[in-house]
Amino acid sequence: MRVFTEQCRTKMGVACQVLLLVALPILLSLSTVTFAQQPDSGQSPEQLATVCAACHGIDGNSTTTIWPKLAEQHASYIARQTRMVRDGQRSVPVMLGIVAGLSDADIDKISGYFAEQQIKPGVADEDLVALGKGIYQSGLPAKGVPACQACHGPVGNGNPASQYPMLAGQHADYTAARLKSYRSGVINGEDDPYSPQMVLIAENLGDHEIEAVSSYLEGLYDQRQ
Ligand code: HEC
Ligand code: HEC
């Protein structure tokens, strides 16, 4: 660029300098585009969501119970988790190839789409409800487990402002697997402020307690107002 500018000044005069003034900003902006993140694909939210449908269902209701339902989940939570998977902070090997090329703008669109779908609630196991409800509403004080509802809300709606996900209606198998993962200390990248909160909560839960609270949560959806 410097050689070109020099030649322009010395040999070719005013016309060239005018050209340069016009061309330079365009060249610079082109190079910014080239190095910036993936641009918005221009596809509609529903078109984009079809690549997620094989596992999460096109209406956000997965049929395999170890794959989470995304329907009605907070858009900001879906987007944050999807970005963490894309950026290698949350390890979901089967999903990585699908999200690797997505821009932030497309992830926001997909997340908004799933947040607007309706969750198909499940049912709780009657034998586990009493224990599960007790843990959810009051925690296990003797073991240092706090009440889940303190953060996730009395009917499991969560709180998007604090990144507390909705838990009501989620597959019990997924919830239990997630709690066991937190219990074993798995967090989403070193700087993540959210997953360490759940590690501290899950570390004192036993297998049976995890099963009970997860089952209670799957049936909790119907109690929402
Ligand atoms: C091949 C299957 C597969 C595909 C396709 C897939 N996912 Fe996933 N996804 C998973 C699995 C499995 C998990 C749960 C991993 C775990 O247990 O931590 C998951 C978890 C998630 C979570 C975390 C949910 C929560 O409650 O924490 C989000 C958000 C998510 N996926 C979004 C997406 C989006 C958006 C797409 C499409 C762009 C997509 N997934 C495509 C398999 C898939
Ligand atoms: C201090 C607040 C707090 C309390 C109390 C709390 N949680 Fe959480 N929970 C969070 C946060 C923050 C996240 C998001 C963590 C992340 O991004 O990985 C979360 C995530 C979860 C998830 C993952 C959901 C998903 O879709 O992947 C489950 C399951 C969960 N909590 C269950 C529980 C249960 C059961 C209890 C009670 C024993 C509980 N939580 C108590 C803050 C809390």
C-alpha cells in the first residue's frame, strides 16, 4: 500500500490521489470483513434450527431422553450454552460439528426460535415425588444442599437475568446426567461463573436423591401458573 501511495504522489498526480481516497476505505473495510467472525447467514430461524432437529426435535422436544428439550428454555441460556459448545468450553462431541460454523447472530436466531416453542411436559414417578419435592423446595440442610427453588424458582421457571435455566418439564434422564456431571466437578471453561455454582450444589447429592429431584422436575411443569 505504501509503494502505491508513493507512486501516486510522485508520478500520477491528482486523479490518482482522488482514486486512492475513494479506494482506501473500501479496501480497509474489505479486509475487516475478511477477518471478522462468520457473518449472519441470512437464513430464517426455522431454517437454521433444522440442523438441531435430529437430536432436539424441530419443536424443541427431543424424543431421546438423554438429549435435552430446548422448547421454552430462555433464549439467553440456549445461546450461551450453544456458544460454549462451539467454543470448546462445554464438551458435547456429537454436537460440535453442527455448531462449529455458526455465527453469534445465527445462534441468537436459533435460540429465539426454540425459546418460543412449547415444551411437552413429562410426568414424575409417584414413588420419588415426596423426596424430590422436599429437596427442590427445602434442600437437604443436614448435607449442606440448598433449596433448588431459591435460584430456579418455585415452579422451575429459572431466571434468565441470572442464567438460571428453566428445569420444569425437562427429561429426568438428562437432568440426572447433568447433575452427576456437575457432581464430578465438570465446569464450562475456567472463567465460567455459572457452572461452578452447580458443582457446589451437586457435590453433596447422592444417586437416589438426584434421581428423585430429576423425576420431580420432569413432572413439575404442570404446576406452573
Ligand atoms: C447429534 C445430536 C445433536 C445435535 C444435532 C445438536 N445437539 Fe445440542 N445437544 C446434544 C446433546 C447430547 C446435548 C447434551 C450434552 C450434555 O449432556 O451435556 C446437547 C445440549 C445442548 C444444549 C444445552 C441445553 C441445556 O439445557 O443445557 C443446547 C443449548 C443445545 N444442545 C443446542 C443445540 C443447537 C442450537 C443445535 C443446532 C444448531 C444443536 N444443539 C444440535 C446433541 C445435539
Ligand atoms: C445458587 C443458585 C442455584 C441453586 C441453589 C441451584 N442451582 Fe441449578 N443452576 C444454577 C446455575 C447458575 C445454572 C447454570 C449452570 C451452567 O451454565 O452450567 C444451573 C443449572 C442447573 C441444571 C442444568 C440444566 C440444564 O438444562 O442443563 C440443573 C439440572 C440444575 N441446575 C439443577 C439444580 C438442582 C436440582 C438444584 C437443587 C439441588 C439446583 N439446581 C440449585 C444455579 C443454581
